[in-house]
Amino acid sequence: PGFELFNLSKDEAVDSRPSRAPNDSGIVFQSNRDGNVELYLTDLYGSSQERLTNTQSNNTTPMYGPDAKTIIYQSDRNGNFDLFTIDKNTRKELQITSDPADDVNPFYSPDLEWIVFQSNRENNWDVFILNTKTGNEFQLTNTPANETFPSWSPNGKQIAFIPEENGNTDLYIVDTNGEN
């Protein structure tokens, strides 16, 4: 009682992975309504739909940055998943990883200076961080387990992730320097 649900995507396609802008200026989501998976923008009530990406590849897992205009996502346009950013206002795209392995599940630090993501560069999923100003990357985990779904803490000092080994999962945190 007292709450109203809004259909944000208003489409029969598979629309998923919404990310709300920190200043409530809109929502970005992925949709397969065009055959491949593209990114779309909508307002908080779903009254407008706007296609953000336009490729023949799959553009998935969008996430607004803390500035409410930069969106990070993964795309397989180069034959594997790499990370890209797009400015929602100018539509300028920037490829930020280019490793032959898959780089997925990006998450911005609160100050927009770092990105945490997972990559299968060592034949299993590990957690990496990337400095958005220098492009330097650092590997935070390196175990036989698959470390997945990393996310940055609100204070910017730790990263949470889920390690999976032998069918068991837990929740871990690590300092951004890889310690503790």
C-alpha cells in the first residue's frame, strides 16, 4: 500500500541489469530488443526510451559512475569481452581494457579514479583494479578459486567479491592494495 510500480522498459524483449544514476537523472539497462544486446536509457518512470549503444555486438552489464554521466559496461565487439565507458551526454565511447581474455563485471570506485573488474587472464576468474587516469592495472587476487562480482566499498578502501571453489561460495573483502 502506498507504493506504485513503474514499468521502466516497456518492451517484450529481455530487459535487465538496470543501474540508477546517483543523482536520479535516469536509468541505464541492457536489452536484446534489437537482436543483440544494446544499452538503453530511460527516466525514473519509464516514460522515455533512448538507445545508448548501436553495434552488432553485445553490450552488457552497464553501471553509472559516481558522476552520473559516465557509464561503464562490457562489450564483445572485439571477439572477447573488454571494458568500455560511454558519456551519456556526448555519446563518446572509450575502450579501457584490451586483454585477449574476458574482462567483465566492472564497478567504479566512489571517486571515479579506479575500476574493479574480474578477468579470466589466468584461466580462472580473478579480481583486478584499473586506474582510470593512467590505465595501469593491478591484480588483487590470484588463487585457484574463481573470484567474481567485485564491488567497491562506499568509503573507497575495500573491495568485496565472491570466491567460488568446489561449488562453495563465500563473501570476502580485501583492501584496495591487495592486503587483509
